[in-house]
Amino acid sequence: MKSPILLFSILIISCLILFILDIALGSVAIPFSDILTTLTGGEPTKSTWQNIVLNFRLPGALTAVCAGVGLSLSGLLMQTLFRNPIAGPFVLGISSGAGLGVALLILTAGSLGIAASLNPFHQWTLVGFAMAGAALVLALVLLVARRVEDVATLLIVGLMFGSVVSAVVTVLQYYSGQEALKRFVLWSFGNLSGVTWSELRALLPLTAIGTIWTFLLIKPLNALLIGEDYARSMGVHTRGIRKHIILATAIMAGSITAFCGPVAFVGIAVPHLARMGFRTQQHRLLIPATILVGIAVMLACDMVSKLPFFEQTLPINAVTSLLGAPVVIWIVLRRGKVY
């Protein structure tokens, strides 16, 4: 096994390189030297390149970092809470719940005549609706978890909750206006490059809050790995920890889904990649490893979405699904069991 310090060093360097490369890629070819000049506060050869880098590509790369951190940690929290390797915000319907909150705001606000009043606080309103939807679905799944012991059954229940939520969203789409429907469909494709600096002012602190909250749960998370009975014997207030996990997951998954759209498979796959790389279940190492792997994966996915070099990027949800689904299948076949 390689030294954790060496692995962390490799991941940090990889994330920095991927971050720069993600900014370098795009429909407009910009010399690498001009990109570095712009990022270090200098003046590039063309002023338009400075605008592209600072107002479009840099926010997109920072959004990818936030999405990688928040979705990966959400998946780690879910897998620890349910002690199931394929638990995650997308599989358990949490992302669908966040989507329901966004759909209620986008598809009904205009018809109710309240869109104008929401505009001054649109970003926080969008995040609030998304977090409320995510927390609602997760709370329902936890209620069922009290009466269902089998983890496979619990995952099926989570998928059913997601299906019910998707059905409600479909009904809302059917009765919504053309403009609102177009906005929601574009949002559902997933997009990292469309996040602005003003939206990042909401996304960055929320991701930071969820990340710090997760670090504060290291000891109870380690105890939950063995089981709730063991955790209680160690003095862990399991019901309170559940609430903390719900809130932390809702903040991260809800805010990221609100601004980036539904992003699948990252929350499931990344914690496993971190476990396999560091060969540990200890959250003291696993949490920072998951953060770094999540950042690298999302930056790589964002780069793949730009590979065609067209004026428009590919939907990020399609890219993460194409890359993440095989990883999840391989993980299930490799492990052959849940824990």
C-alpha cells in the first residue's frame, strides 16, 4: 500500500493540473500562456480572452470543484448511514427530490404570479426549494429504513420515491407554460458552465458548510460503519446523527442540483474509488480522499463535455452517466456483496 501522504500529494497535483486544463478547454482556442497570464492577474493578448477566462471558464471550473466535493461527500454519507455500497443521492431519490423543489419554483412561480417577487432572492430561493425537496425525500427514506432491515429493499423503496417524484414533475411539466418548460428542460440536462459568479456566491459557502459539517461527523460515521447498536454502545446519539447527515446531505446535494441540474453516479462511484485507492474505511482519511477524487472526476467530466469544441457543451449529466455507470457496475461485480 502506498503512503497516504504520497497518494494525497498525487491527488492534489492532479486536481491542480485538471483545474488548469479545464479552464484551457473551450470552443475558443486561447494560448495556454495567455490563460496563465489572466489567472495571475496579467493582461492577455486579447481583452476578449480575459472576459472568457474570468467570467465563463473560471466559474465553470469552480462549479465543477463544488459539485465534485458536495456530491461525493453526499454519497459517502449515504453509504455510511445505510451501510450499502450503491447508496447515493441519485439512487435514493434525493436528487429527484431536489429536482422537484426546482420544478415547483420554475414551473409554478410564473403561473402563480410570484416570479417577480422572487427575483431579488432568486438564487437563495432556488437553493431553498431544492434543499427542502432533497431533505423531504431523504426523511421519507429514513422513515422506511426504521421498518425495513434489508438494504436491497430499502434501495428499491428509494427508487420508488424517486419515480413518484419524477411523476409529479412530469405532471407539472405537462401543465406548465412553454417558456417555463424550456427553462426546466435545459436545467434538467445539467450544466456547469452556466453558473455565474453571483450564483457561486451562494454555492461556494453552502458547499463549504456541508464539507465542514461532514468533517465534524468523523467519529460517529466510523461508529455507524459497524452498526447503530454498536454506535449507541459507544455513546453516539444515532437519531441526532441521522438528522445531521440529512441536513448536510440536503445542503450539498440540494444546492448543487439547484444550480447544476441533476448529476448522476458521481455520488455512488467516487467514495468507492477513494476506498480502493487508500484501502481504508476510516473517515479521517476517507473524507479528504473522497473530496480530492470527487474534484478530479468532476473536472475530468467537465473537460470531456467540452471535447467536441462546439459552441455548446455536452450535458454534464450525460457525461457522468456514461463514465460513472460502468464504474458502478464494475464495483458491484467486483465486490459481489453489500456491507
